[in-house]
Amino acid sequence: MRSLRVALMAASVLSVVSVHAQTADEIINKHIEALGGKDKLSTIKTVYTEYDMEVMGQQVSGITWLMNGKAYKNEVDFGGQKIIQCITDKGGWAQNPMMGQTAPEAMPADQVKMSQGQLDVGGPLFNYAAKGNTVELLGKDSVNGKTTFKLKLKGKDGTESIYWIDPSTYYVLKSTVKAHVNGMDMETSVAFSNYKKTEYGFVVPSNTEVSLPQGLTLNVTSKKIEINKEMDMKLFDMPK
């Protein structure tokens, strides 16, 4: 009987260890499954989003167009003045009249590299190895008192990102990205919450809080999301 009890105890301990000793790939696979699954994400060609944003006490509206793996455009309307940022797999451009940038200008290459992770619907963790990136499990950490898995992704372009993933839902609660831009090391942090499933079955966070290196915080709330809406690549061309 004693040997049986010992065997059962050992089996119980091993089962607990196997639950908690997950690898980075196992965590990422569960994360992708939580977003809708690899097959579902692979069928998404475009994502169109309308949102509200609060910045410096001001409420503004914005639109993003995403062509999976190819191009991303964000347009924010500040009382009739439109701030535009556009990233493609080949380059990027921006226009910010509030900073005296009345005509569109090409973005620096290092800034483009830092932003190109936005081109992938599934995020940088989706098919990360095929993109030439590596991932390391840093163990566990906490976000707002909640225990999370902590993963570090190193991009082939030199960027470094950290992801905090909820072990109960496998959603990303927070991410940071570090990159060398304009001769300086910069870090952007994003907190994600209120995940919802779209009609297409793709799960996205409805609320994001973006902390920029300049000290600004942007609170973004999605109002409308359309999956596989028709888009023309000309939408992302820099105006002449």
C-alpha cells in the first residue's frame, strides 16, 4: 500500500510539473488558438478598424487599414487636421500638420523597422520562426497583480519585444518593444484589455493603452471592425 501511495503521489507531482513547465512554443500556440486559431488567422486578408482615442484630455477619432503582411495605415482626425502614418513591407511615410509637417514625408528606415510588426494580423508571435525571429520564455511575472507568462522576442532586424500573457486566457495583457531609432534607444509599451470576438471569429482587444517614448499616453477604444473588407494597395501610396 505504501508503494502505491508513493507512486500515486509521484504521478500527482509530475502532472502538476507538466502543467506549469510549459515551453515558449506551447504558450504561443495556445495564444494563437485563443485569438481564433492558426487556420482562421491565415484566412484574414484585411482588417478595417474605426476607433475613438483620448490623448492629452482630448477626444479624437481614427481609422486603420491593415492589409495582412503588406501594409498598414493609421489616420487620426484632430479637429480637421489629419495625422497619418503608413507602413508597408517596403517602407513608410507620415504626415503630421500639427508638427509643421504639411506634406507627406518618408519615414527613417529604423522607424519603419520598429513599426513593421503591425503588418501581421496575428502579431509578431504568429509564425515567428518563419520570420527569422527567436523567442525565449523568461518565466513568470505579474501585470496589475495578475500572474503572467513573460516571453522575449528578438527580431532579425534587431528589435526586442516583451510579451506578458495571461495563463488563464492566453491573451496578451501587455507588450513592450525596444528599438534604436534616430540614434536613440526607444521603448513603446502597450496594455491590452476587453478582448472580444468579431463576427469572423477573430478575437481582438477592444481597449489599448499606448505609452509612447515622448511621455504621451493614448487610450484607444475600437468602435467598428471589419474583416476582409476590400482594399486597394494604392491606399497606402505616399501622395506626391
